[in-house]
Amino acid sequence: MSMMKSSRPARLAMVAAAALALSVGPALAQAGKGKSMGSRGSQTYSAPPSTQTAPNQPRPMERSVTQPQQAQPGAANRPGQATPAQAPSFGKALMGGLLGGFLGAGLFSLLSGGGLGGLGGALMMLLQIALVAGLVFLVISFFRRRQQQQQPAMATPNGPTVLNRDMNQPIGGGAGNMGGFGAVAGRPIEIVGDDFNTFERLLGEVQSAYSREDIGALRMIATPEMAVYFDEGLSDTAAQGKVDRFGEPKLLQGDLAEAWAEGEDEYATVAMRFAMPVATLDRATQKVVSGDLNAPREFTEIWTFRRVRGGPWALSAIQQTA
């Protein structure tokens, strides 16, 4: 009887864990495995502006080949980002060492009974200190001027376009500033109706290629970085003896968060809410492990697309909403 009582909590814990696994499984079946990954150029580690589709800020990037210092050279002044520790001044250290040495020598001369000669030596010491201090000041001023001349001027463009408009409507040439994150090293670009049609098409093509485990097709419509992440996700699922299958996604709502250019590269970040049946199957038996291919689930994700000016758009990043 006591054994039955002691095993009951364990059985309840197992049931709860199984229920949790079933509830989490479908959410991780979509392309990207429910993670924030990829690159958004200089905006990789900056949250895109809120939109009607995604009013909350997305989760930060969990995986990206873009390093923070590469993404935002001037981002140390932004809220929530640490400022690098300032190195000690070479001039101050040099001057402190010289003054300490001269002062120690003078005090030693006085304390050792040098008398007037010692006092005269102390006066000579003070004169030497004044001369060396002037020399060090000139050296420090020279190096400061050179450092200031070598530092590039801070760029202050208007920042990326913020056109919180419905993806089903044509986009005109309006522009705005991204508030709260300072100047951005980019220029606003115009996103038109054909671009939104492409984004919706890529949403379906990416999910379909991932469901087919067609990494070749994914390399054609995603950046090399995203293709690597997709390949890893497919390999991990296969190693577990499972396979993810999706139905055709249906876009329910979408709007543009920001669009900008950096050199020849152009970026567009779009919030999309879509419905899609998802399920994870046993690879050997093809039996459903979790999810339901007959019952669409809703997802809200923020996708960033990238293209070289005049070229086709490719998926560059996926971010999950908080």
C-alpha cells in the first residue's frame, strides 16, 4: 500500500511531462524550430518596431553569424547594452610614474641629511618635474589630436522606414524614424505591393521545402546562413527518428516593420500571422507523434528578407514573438 502511494506522484509527474511534450511539440515543428535566428545586417541585435500584427517586441536573436560589434559599431550608447571598459590612459600612467620617481628621489635626499645640498637637490627636482610634466602634457595632447582625427564621424541618417501598413494594401513612399534606438547606418527604401506578394509566396515555399526536407530548395530561397540552420534542424529531427510535416500556410495578417538599405544590400522586416497545420511523425511508421495535420495552428513570427539591389528576395532571419 505504501509502495502504491509513493509511486503515485511519480506517475502523475510522468503524465504531466507527457502532456507538456505534446503541447510543446507542434509549436517546434515549424521551420526554424521556434527559435530566433539569422541576420538583419546592422539591425541584427536591435528589436524591430512594433506593428499591429506583432505589438510586442520579438525575442532577441539566439543564433546569428553577425557579431554584436559588427552589427552596431556605435551601439554602446544604446539602452541595455554594456559599454566596454575604458583602458587606463598611457599618458597618466607615464606621468604618475615619473612624478613618483622624482618625488621619491627628492625625499630620500632630504631624509638622508643632505642639508642645503639636499635642499638644492630638491629644488632642482621640482624644476625637473615641471619640465617633464610640460613635455608629457604636449605628448598627450598630440596623441589625442591624432586619435580624434582618425575616428570616423558618426553617421546620422534618418534611419529605416517604418510603414506600419497592411500587407494586402499597396505601399507608397511614406517614411518615418525608428524611435528609441538612435541613428541607423542605412537609408530607407520603398516596399511595394509586388514585394509583399513575394514575402507571402516565400512564407509558403520555405515551409513547404522544410516539410519535404528539401535543403536544395531552401538554399535557393534563403540566405546561406538560414539554410545551414534549417539543415541542422532537419538533421536533429531525423536523428530522433522523427520527421516534421506541414500543411499549406495561410497568411492571416501581415505588415511591414521596417525597410532599409546598407550599401548594395536591402532588408525588409515583416510581421506575419499565419495558420498552418503542423505535426511530427515517427519516421519509420509515419504515425503522428504530436500535432494534427487536419487542425491548423496559428503562428506569429517576424521574418526579415534580404536582397542585393535588383535581385530576388531571400529569407534572412526569423524571430519569435515574446
